[in-house]
Amino acid sequence: MRDRLGYVVLVATIAAYLVVYSSSLGRLPTSFDYLSILNTMLPLVFVAIGQSLVVLTGGIDLSVGGIVSLCVAVTATIVTGDGLAPFGWVLVVLVLGAACGAVNGVIVSAGRIAPILTTLATLSIFTGLALWVLPVPGGSIPPVVRNVLSNPNVPTGLIWLGVAIGGWLVLRRTRFGMRVYAVGSDETSARAVGVPAARVKLGVYALSGLCSGLAAVFYVSTTTAGDANAGAPFILTSIASVVVGGVAFSGGRGSALGAVAGAVALTLVIDVLFFAGIDPLYQSLFQGLFLVVAVLLGTVATLVTRRRRAVT
Amino acid sequence: MNLHRYGRLLVAALALSIAAACGSPASEAPAAQPSGSAPAAKLKIALSNSFIGNQWRVEMENVFKAACAMPPYVDQVECSVYNAGNDVSTQSRQISNLISQGVDGIVVNAASTSGLNGVVQQACDRGIVVVSFDNTVDAACGLTVNTDQVKFGQQLAQFLVDQLKGQGKVIMVTGVAGTGADNDRNKGAKEVFAANPGIEIVATYSGMWDSATAQRATSGQLPGLPKVDGVWVSGGTDGVIKAFSAAKRPMPVFAGEAENGFRKYMAGILEPKVNGMSIGQPPFLSVIALELARGVIKNEHPKESVTIPFPVVTSDSLVPGETVFPDLPDSFFADFTDSGPNATVILCQQGATDGTPCPGKTLDVNFGTR
């Protein structure tokens, strides 16, 4: 049941959004609304996928904020030209993101330092580098990239969302995917049966870095410019997405799809609060309440299922 | 089991949508202005602010709300206010939703000067007038209302030079490094000091635009400094004065921000009385932006960005209740209203503290002729 928490919350949020929107404006959302929601939520969706992979191994990645910032700064600075050239540069950014993630992976697995400490330290380093690359907000992105990634008129974002979800579905069936769950459930036993836990962790952090890189590219593509502080909000929202998505912080349970659902729900909550006319001063209060209720829902559901099992 | 699962899912969805539906009558609340007699064609103008965590932002929103409740806006404009925190994606969602709502104008204090370009362009494409102020948006299609921060530095530095007759030792207390306003203010000041060889800058350090930080930093610097003749402060001026006072130093000439505390020292309401000039980034920029948006939508004002002069006072020109407020805290920004015959806009104390309209007053915004 807990695994489905993300979907339950998502369905409820979508329903709330439709009700609040139509009662406020007297019509259903238009393609403009759907498209702008899609394009705004994509960066968070990618970061949440990466974060969920790390959490599945029982770790946590605070440095996603720094990697997104750094990659946003680099994307806004170096991705130029027309034709295919900008896409080459996008690949360079993705490699950079993965490399930053791999640094985390090496420190966590080889250095045996707690993930929260490691990624807290690298968060500062990556954010510092981002400020060095782009001290003042600015930069640009070629229109061709924008048209392909987050076209403001055609839902190209759906393709990339599909690719991300498909990528996860394939990944979880590979040997690496199984090992991620194995390491997260019980690292000692996993090692005992020959799972290379260190290599799995390295891979997971590198993937998280790659996802942050993707998020950065989509961020710049949607906003059309860079800001070295762009990544900071993603740290907490990605963790919140993972929580709402029903991924267990003890590791080994949950799925990246849940985190995707959590990320979409969290984006929609902003719109629900907007159209519900909540006083802006109390919006963060309600966002927090939403989180608490979502998590409580999961806990209650788990308890109920357990009791029912005990009875039968 | 399957049935149960979907059953639960449905119940949850229903519960949430009912909760939301019950909440939704409030949706008219932020826009609720005295209706009834008003003509049908009220303009809808929304304020989209980023974060609301300091005194300046609170005053900025209060004077906006006060202006909306005063003529001419109360009859012409339906205002609403949204805060996004320092999160670009939240603010861009809010602006998208304002586009969906079909507002006529959006007034923005941005979480990022570059991060809202995409959504602001979309608003412009739909014929919405977007005016950003304070932390402005880069998007070329949007209008801006702001002050000239280089001039801030120059004007304060020139005041010191004049007061000291071109001779003396000066310290500079700067703001938060890496921000555009800090860079510009320092640049303006250094230009003026450099042009006056008799002025020697004996110390430059950051006060982080915060009175407590500025006080601590100044206390740390003072023992190593010779007699100081003039102090240039980018923010946190009352803290610097307190540090001088605590060290029993003679009071130099001060050129600083618009903190009410600083102005209390200037007016002699707090001891010791200091000689100085006070300039600030005015919270009423939100009101100017509102007026520009209204004027452009109604074709009463050309579609041009506006730079307004800073509200300036010196020790001699202070008037309690107009430019310094004895019963307001030191941290209050006393420049929520302009003063003098060429004032950009005049607002009252309750407008800045509570967001309530100034009784019996019609707002008149003067864009100036510079």
C-alpha cells in the first residue's frame, strides 16, 4: 500500500486542482495550463528520480542543489550555436553532472563517509563553482534547444517524461536495478552474496548527478537563462517528492515512479493553493500540512494493511 | 483486495476535492475589493512577490495594499497579492496561473532576474502588461521601475565630500557581496572618492545590509583606526552609529540608508545627534509599478520603463511624522513615503504598518521629468 502512496496523493491532487480551477475560473484548464505545468515540473521530476535512486540504497543526496546550480550555470554559458552543436554541448553538461555525482559516489563508497555529510560538503563546493562560472544571473539558450526540450507551444516535454519513466522501467529490471534494491534492503547480506555494493553506490550517485544535469538543462530551457542559485530549492522539494512518493528512507522499498508522482503532486499543490485563494502568507504552512498529511496517509495505510493481515 | 485499493483511492480523492471545494469560495478573497457600485470594467492587476521575510518586503506589500484601497485605484483596479518564496518555479507557476486568470497587468518583484524570462515572455505574448521593480526581470518585453544604484553611491559620497570640504578620512561599510545593488553602490561611491584626492578611505568592510552585523564589524575595526571624519554606509547605518557611540568616538558625518533608527539619530530623537544624509531604496516602488501598469493599460502613459529619484533627507530637512517616525522601530524603513514639493508619491504611516488606506487621500504618482 505504501508503494502506491504517490499515486493516491497524485490522483487526489489532480482532482483538487480540477475542482479548484474550474470553480475559480468557471472553465476547465486549457492546453496553456497543462503545458506550463508540464514544463515547470520537468526539472523537479528529473531531480526526484535521481534522489529516489539514492534513497533506495539507504542514502540521501543533498548535493543535487549544487549539481543543478553548477549545470544551470554551465548550460547558460556554453550551450550556444545552431543546428546540432548545442546538443553536443548539452551532452557535455550531462557528463559533467554525472561526474559530479560520481565524486559523491566515490567519497561515500570508498571513503565510507555518511552520505548526508558527503553530499552536504559537496553541495557547498558545487554551489561555489556555480557562482564562479556565472557570478550574475544571465546567459541564454539557443531557441532550437528550447523547441526540442520544452517547447512553449507543443508538449515535447511529454516525450522526455516518457523517456525518463521508460528508462526507470528498464533500469529496475536490469541486474544493476536489482542490486540497488538489494543494497538498500540489507547491505551486509548483499555483500555476503557477492553484490559489489561499492560499485552499485557509485553508479547510483552518478545517475543522480546525471538526473540533476538533465534537470538543469530543462531548467535553462524553460526559463531561457541561468542563475547560479537555481538549484537550492530542489534539495528539499526532491526529498519531499521522494517522501510523498512512498520511498522508504531506510532503503530498499519504493520506486522512482512514486517519486515522479510525488514531484507532479508537489508542483500541482502550488496551483491548488493559488486557485483556492489561500492567503499568500500561509501558503508555506499549507504546503507543509500537505506533506504531513501525505506521509501520515502512508503510515496509516501501512498500519491498516498490517492489522488486516494479522486478522486473517 | 483490488476493490479495496481503488475504493480507498476514490475516497481519498473525493475527500480532498471536497476539502478543496469548501475552500474555494475564498478564491475571490484576495481580489475582494468593495464591489457593487463599481463599474464592470475594473482592471485586474496582481502583485507577484518572491519572498516576504524582511521588513522592506513587508512594507512594500503593505503600501501596495494601501494604494489599492485608495482612489484612484480603489475604483479602477482589482488587486491581488501572491508570494512565492525564493523559489523560481513557484513564482513562474503563479505567473502562469495569473495568465490563465486573464489579469490585465502583473507587477513583479522577482526571485531571479533571469529565471522568469520564459513565463514573462508568455504573459507579454498574451497582451498582459508586466512591470517588474526592485529585483527586476531581464525579459525585454517587460517594463521596469527602479532606482539608479550607482547614483545612490555617488550621491552619498558627494555629500561626505561636501561636508568634509574635500579633506578627511572616510570608512566604507558595504552590503552583501555578489549582488548587483552592492556592486553598483560601491562603484558609484568609489568614483566620487577617487575624484577627490583629499579623501582617504581608511577602511572598507561589509555590514551585510544588517544593523547588528554592521555594528559588530565596526566595533571590531574601530580600535585599529585613526580619527574618522566620515562614514559611508550601504545599509545598517544605525548599527554603525551605535558602535561609534559605544567606543566613545567623536561622531563623524554619516551618509547612509533609510533606516528609521538612523534618522532618529539624525533628528536628535536618539542621542548623540549626528549630522548626515539618508537615502534608501523606497518600498513604494510597488506603488509606482502599479501606477505604471495602470497607466500603460489605460493608454495614459507611454510604454516605457521608469527610473525614479531616491527619496533623500539630510539632518536639517527631517520632519517627525513625515520622514522620521518616533513611534516606529529602528529597523523600519522610513522611506516608505517620499517628501517635499516634487515627491514621487506621499503615503501615510498606517499604510506602511498595516496596509490600510490613508484617510481621505487620493494618490498622485509623479514619475518626474528626468
